[in-house]
Amino acid sequence: MTHRLGPMQTLPSPMRKFADHDVVDYCIVGVGSAGGVLVQRLARAGFRVVGLEAGPFWDTEKDWVSDEKGSHELYWNDLRITGGTHPLALGANNSGKGVGGGSVHWAAFAPRFHPSDFRVYTEDGVGADWPMSYWDLKPYYELLEREIPVAGPAWFPWGDPHGHPYGPHPLGGVGDVLVRGCTKLGIRSVAGGPVAILSGSHGDRPHCIYRGFCLQGCKVGAKASTLITHVPDAITHGAEVRAHSMASRISLREDGRVEGVLYLDREGKEHFQRARAVIVSGYAIETPRLLLNSACPGHRHGLANSSGTLGKYLMAQAGNVVAGRFEELIRLYKAPPAHALSEEFYETDPHRGFARGFAVQTVGPLPVAFAKQMTAAMGAWGWGMRRVMMDYNHWATLGVLGEILPWEDNRVELADERDQHGLPVAKVTFNLHDNDKKLIQFGENKVMEIMRAAGAKQVVQESRFAHLVGAVRMGSDPSNSVVDRFGRTHDIPNLFVCDGSILPTQGSANPGLTIQALAARTADYLIKQGDAVFFSNRRDLTEPGIRYDLSPSYTRFKGNPRIA
Amino acid sequence: MTKKSFPFLATGGELNNLEQPGYFSGYSTMAQRKNWEKATRDVITDRLEKVPPIKFFSESEAALMAAVIDRVLPQDDRTEERTIPILPILDERLYKNSLNGFRYEDMPPDRDAYRLAIKAIDEMALGRFQSSFVDLTVHQQELILKSLHNGKPDPENALWCTMPVHRFWAMLMEDCVTAYYSHPWAWDEIGFGGPAYPRGYMRLENGLPEPWEKNEQRYEWNAPVDSVSELAEDDAPPEHESLHGHGGSH
């Protein structure tokens, strides 16, 4: 039967299947935002590639529904332990499972990081510098903005100002509140993006229908996920994406290089995939967990952990939600949750008394999510919950997206407990530090001010966190980082990490676009290195030069628009 | 049988035995089911028609949880036939041990947490009112639950030393609102558009209804006079941190 990837798109068939005894060139663990791009690029370049994905290979027509509760399976629901002074909610909040990973349920805001994000330590004396600059990544931002592609204003004024290949989306009620409130206070805002949702049809993907279920998986195929943007092209070019394959351990050969990946299939049967190189793309919790679970003689504290920093410097962004009740109807469930923002407070302002900043963005909680927010923000229960929910259509919600700095004590470790596969689960510890608290307080107040300026009669807020990055940090010094500027582990020459976990800092931009841009750049690097990755210990740290001939079909534009 | 908390004081008389509470009279999401695609239609229809049997809770546990849920998300204004099942959905989650992707380090596993809470709540009822929780008046039940909501169990109970009460409360609320607000009758009550694929929406701004949606018709709506669960100005819970796993996330 046809495997559907949207109303118009189908999964290319047949998919190549490697045999158990085959040695592939690259085994990629996790086919999400980064893994999807990696398998596509490497397959197009002619490598033998297998992607192992713990979750299912979604048939979007059969498996996805226009319903909050019915979308539970999109998330990483397996046990993890969370603690610290400010424990992170995991699961649906930030972790995907299944081909496409988190890009299946992201809201798809796709802003770039600012040039300053790559030099936080140099400019502010806190956090870390990246071992690369914005300008190294810029051509990949532009390329991925065309491949995904990103809709948004033709003039995005913050960071490195740029335009977007697809036009902005029409404004919804919540976006209107953001623009109104910001305008009243003299704060610049943009609307209609940047968001990786189609405002016009694109190859075999229809445009957005504004149904508001972005976080539940886009059945329309308008919202980008690597499941529909890169994985089909990967399969056309000979990659195998093996679903229901939970990696349990990376094993080494006697010479200290990686030999392959042990994984468990749906029935719990163990398999071994030999590979000439392995790229771990399991995101900020599963990636360090797998490396820690792969500890062996010579790597007693986890693979590639000679620095002792594996699992450390985990980050989440402050994601406080400010809700405002208006006399008039808003109907916040219409339009994509992600469609208007301001980055006016993104950069450090010494007058504020803390380093770095935050963005202001629209959010669009559907009824269940909104009711949970009212539990926290208003203490609503009983008749109070019934009453506040009867006013659901009168509320608008805006989010703070605040930069929390990388701290050594925010970390992923192994817990004593085990999951359904018998593997030790991750234990996540998260603490807020002084700078983070000041930043959150300021951001929360500012967004409440915007909400009031827009005309809200009642304004409440809920403290929460969004996104996960870090824990396998990239750096030039092997004594305080795990991977180099291309994601190669300092310790093992044929073991790479490429996903959100390698980010040294996180800015106040949603990380999805940056993760995909980094994956395309790492792929170019690997392709240029060729067989040397498999045999040589030499570490070439020069930029590979961008390849424009490896994009999926339908995505070749002449360039990104730039006005002024 | 559920206990009712009445009367409602509202303009025009008592609000009870309503087919459809809320301000969107005559609006029905299910009436739109022919416009939904099959997978969604199947999931929502099953939710409406197939209520899972109680398998996890014992009979007495189920009775107590039913009483708790009746107060945590009261439906006394609804007709019996239009009462949204909550306990069966919670029970099914616990029976399947379906997790939401994490557990706080200071919390026992979800199943143990509910069993502990059931015991603690009943002990509180006996301690304060010398009666089992299910036999208390609606008002007495609310007083006990309100103390859990406030994070200060009254009377104090040793079992709450083994589990942070605010985390249990957040989980209980999450389970209850998930069951209630994922039901099409609740969508009718709050005027939510419901599933919208493949049709989508065309009127995005100014809170305007689609041709098949209804405009709001407000009237005075009041909780029962003796209820202590009505919203209060200073009611935000003491812990200001992320207490749940969802959100209209970025």
C-alpha cells in the first residue's frame, strides 16, 4: 500500500534495504531535524547510508490526526527523570519520536541566530564562543531557507537583516495582538513569519490552510519536517531509513575507532549495524544518553568524554507564556501558532543589568494546552477552570523566548532506572542562575506590558521552558568540549555528533533552522573529506565550501530576496 | 451516582441540566464530522462512543477518584447524558502506564502517585470530618481539595511527605483537563473550531466565526454560591515553574 507523506506526496518506493552483514559508510542515529538532512545529503553524494530511528515511519494520512490528545505518539514519551531547582518538562514540550523527530511537532518558527550569538563569551564575558562564526553558517541558512522553505517578511530587520523566499502568511488574531501591543510601545515587530510553513504551494506540498494544528503534525504538508522535506529525497537516492530501531550502544573496534551501532528492533531483538563512521543525531538528551550508555574500557565515563563535559552545558530557553484576556473575541486556535515576533530585545543591553536577551513570539495553545496553562498561570480548578475555559476565545497568548546561558551544572546523566528496553534512562538536572532569572523577570514584564498595551483587560503568565540544546558542546579546545567545529568528536575520529546538542550557546532564536543548517554544513564537510573520514586520523578544520547541487528537488531557487 | 452542587445563581434562573453549557448555543463540532478526514473522524468518534471500562483502579479507589474528579472538574450543570467521561480516561492511561515523557525526581511513578493520593485524601477526610471522602458534602470535599490546590494539605497528612502535593495537583489537573477539553462536547462549550483538515479556516482575524461556527451569546454565568473553586485574584499556585509537559510551545 502507498505510504503517504501528505495529500500529494508519497514515500518513494522501494526503499533500499541493507542486509545485517552489510558494512555501510554512515550510520546515523536519529532521523530528526539534523539526521534527516544528513541522510539526504550523504545519500545524494553516493555514500551507503542507514538512518536508525527509534520511532515509527509516519504515514501522515493514517497516523496523524487533527486532534491534541490523539497526537500523543508524536512525542518522546518514554521515561526520563527531571530535577534540579527548575526541572524541565520533557515529552511533548520538546522531544519528538519517529521519522522527522522534533520537526514533526515544532511550531516551525525559523529565525536565524544573530552574529553575536557566535561570540557570546568575547562580547559579554559569559557563556561560550562558537568555534565558528555566523558568516560560516550564513550560506547554509540561506540554502535551508530555500529548501524548507521559509515564509516571512521580505525585510527582517534584526541580526544580519535578510528576506525570505516565500511571502508572509496572513495575520491571525494573536499576531494582531502582538503587532498592536508592540506598535503602541514603539517596538518593531514582523508578522507572517519567519516560519517554515508554505504560504504558496511548493512542488508536491500544498500551502497552509491555517487550521492551527502545527504542533500535532501537519497533515497538510505545508509545515516543513524532514520527514517530507529531506527524507523522501534521501530514499530516492538510496538511503535506508530504518524505523523502530532504538540504538542501545555504539561499539568500538580494537583500534579505538567506531565499529557500528547495536540497536533493538520493535520486538526487542538486538541487531548490529556495522558502519565506517557513525553520526549521532539524537538531540540534547538521547545523544548524550547513548554516548554515556556506550561507556567501555578506555572510555569509562562515556564515549568521547575525555573532557568530562559530555552531558554538561545543557540549555533550554525560557518560554514563559503570557496570556491576556480581551473583551473582543480572538479565537487563538486559527492560523499557525508561530506567525509574528519581535527580536527588539535580543541583544545585550547594559542598562538592563543582565547579559543577552529574548524574543517575543506568538503562541497558539489549543484547548487542552491552554487549560494546563490556566492551571499554572491562574491556579484555575473546579468551577474556576470551567469559567476561564468558557472564555477561551477571548484570550491571546504571547511567549517570551529567552536565552538561558550554558552552565556546567545543567546536565544529562544516567539514572538508576531503566526503560522498556532495559537501558538506563536519562536524568536531567536544570537550575536557573542569576543572569537567567533577571533576564526572565525582565522578559516576562516586557511581554505583559505588550499584552496590556494591546488592550488586554487581564494579563497572567506561566513560567515554562522551550527547546533543548547543548550537552555535547562543540569547541576548539578538546579539554572543554566534546566535538570540533564540524561535529567530529575530539576523541574518536570516525564518531560524529550533529544535532542541537552541539550548540555552545542558544541565542533567543528557535533552534530548528540552525540545527538543519549545521547538518548541511557537516554533510558538505564529510563529502569533501571523502574516505579520509573512514581511515585517517588527520583532522582538517577548513570550511568545506558550500555545495549547491545537493538540494532536494523543487528547492532550487535563484536566491533569497533582500530588500534594502 | 455523582453528588450535585446547587443551586446556580444566574440571571434567568438556575443553570442546570444543560445539553450544552457555554456561550455558543447551537454550535456542534460533531455536526462537522463529514468535513474531517478519516483518521481524525475515527479517533474523535471513538472518543465519543467508546468509553473504556475501569481496569486500573479498584472499586473503592474508583469511587474516591470519581468524587475527586467531580469537584476538580465539576459537570453538575450538564445533563447526565452529556457528562464527559474523565475517570475512564485517567484509568486507561494508568492501566496502560502511558507516560508523558518524564517524571520529576521527587515524584513516585504516576501509578503509585495516584494510589498514594487516594489514601492521603481519604485519611484527610476522616481526620477533618470523621467520614470517608465520598460521603462528605460537596462543600467539605472542596475544602479538602482546595487545601491541596494551595499546596497546604489541611489536615496535614504524613503521606504528603513522600510526594510533593503541588506536583500531584498539577498531574491531576493535567489528566482531568486533558480528558475534558479533548472531548467534542467541551469544544462546543468553549466555541473551539475542532478538527479542521482538510477544510481549514478562512477568517483568521478579529475573532470572526467561520460560516459553520457560531457567534458568542454571553449571559451571566455563576458557579454554585457555596463553591470555593471559583477563580480568585490571588489564586496562582505557590510554585512558579513549569509544572506540565505541554504548552502552546514555540
